[in-house]
Amino acid sequence: MRGWWQELAGLVLPVDCAGCGAVRVLVCDDCRGALGGAAAGPVRPSPRPEGLPVVRAAAVYEGAVRAVLLAHKERGALPLARVLGGALAAAVLTAVPGSGPGEVALVPVPSARRQVRARGHDPARRIALAAAGRLRRAGVPARVAPVLGLRRAVADQTELGARQRRENLAGALAVRRDGVRLTRGARIVLVDDVVTTGATLAEAARAVRAAGLVAGEAHGAPGAGPGGVLRAAVVAAPADSFVRAPRAVAR
């Protein structure tokens, strides 16, 4: 119930910019520019968790970008998924060039069921769906493949450090029974809204490799073919995790 009326309210009621508070606009031009992908590039958390694939982020997790992400994730501003999906699509395009072979399968990192119930939606999956639509409109065959699930309970990671997050998530994710069928022949990109320590994406990568979804990467070895190299993309990452300094964007 919560999800549909929040989305309807966001569409018909006057709102202020989720990024900066500018009046009567969902996302102003400046904040939309911050999420436009101009700063997209590779990120590498430090220390880098074992098994983490190359990760691309569209924006720096600060200021307006952080505010928009939190409004969507924690306050149920569901219409923001469109602009966040555009940012994620920009990151995916830097990870998987559109001219490559095969479809692109966006595999969202799943939220715990209790978090989905509390929030009324699954943020990463909703953003992934918006990103897939944006990619298809750009001529890139893309679809969402929600093949990952939690196989045991995990603690809230908000207050956990990098090592604690790795321990909390170790072995927690698994590929669902139809995962191979849903991703066959596709270039797999793990997707999430934010990367901080990289523990969640590393665990997702472990599960995908263990299930044999990425040819030649069952044990983390580089593979070949349409799905032969595992990649990851996120909307945002901390500034100090970018491999190169991102270009300045309007805020």
C-alpha cells in the first residue's frame, strides 16, 4: 500500500528539489546535472575487498547527489528513480560499451525483506529498472535480472566498518534457481545505488561466480565471451574512492 500512494503523491503534489530544496521542482537543473554522469569513472574502495570486480560510479556521494539518493531510498520519493536510473545507466555505459556483443543483464544487489517492508520498495531494483529503460532507449539491449537473494539474515550495516561488513555478508547471497537461464548469453553488471567499502558488491560477485553465471570466472579468473568479465556499476561513491579525480559538475 505504501509504495503506490507515495508514488502518486510525488507525481501530483507540489514538491521541492530533493537535492537542494529549490521550490516546486522534483530535481532542479543543477542537481540533475550532478547526476548526469559527467563525473562517471572507475572507483576502488580502500582496502579493496577480495573478489570485487571493476566498479564504475556516475557521481560523487556528497551534497545534492547524497540528498537525492537518501530521499529515494529512505523517504520513499519514488519518482526520483527516473533521474537516478539515468545516472546508473551512465555508469553502466562506461563499464560495458554499447557496441559489445549480447544483452546487458543488470543484476541488482537485493535488500533484506525487512528493509523492503520498512521502506515500501527495493531501491536498487527500482533504480535498475529505470536504468534498463534508459539504456534501451539509447540503443543498448538491457534488462534487469533479479537473480540474487539473501539466504540468511544479516545485520544492519549502517554502523559497521569495512571488516565487519565483510564478515556480516560472507556467504549471505546466493543465485536463485533460475539465475543461469535469466542471464544466459548476457554481459552481467552488478548494480547498486552506492558503494562504500565494496563488501556488498564483492559478496554479490562471489555468489554470481560460484553459480557459474560468468563464463571463466567461477573462481575469480578472468573469462571470455559475452558474459566473460564481471562488472559493477553504481550511482555514486565517495570522492576518495575514485581512481581519478572526477571532473567538476554543477551543483
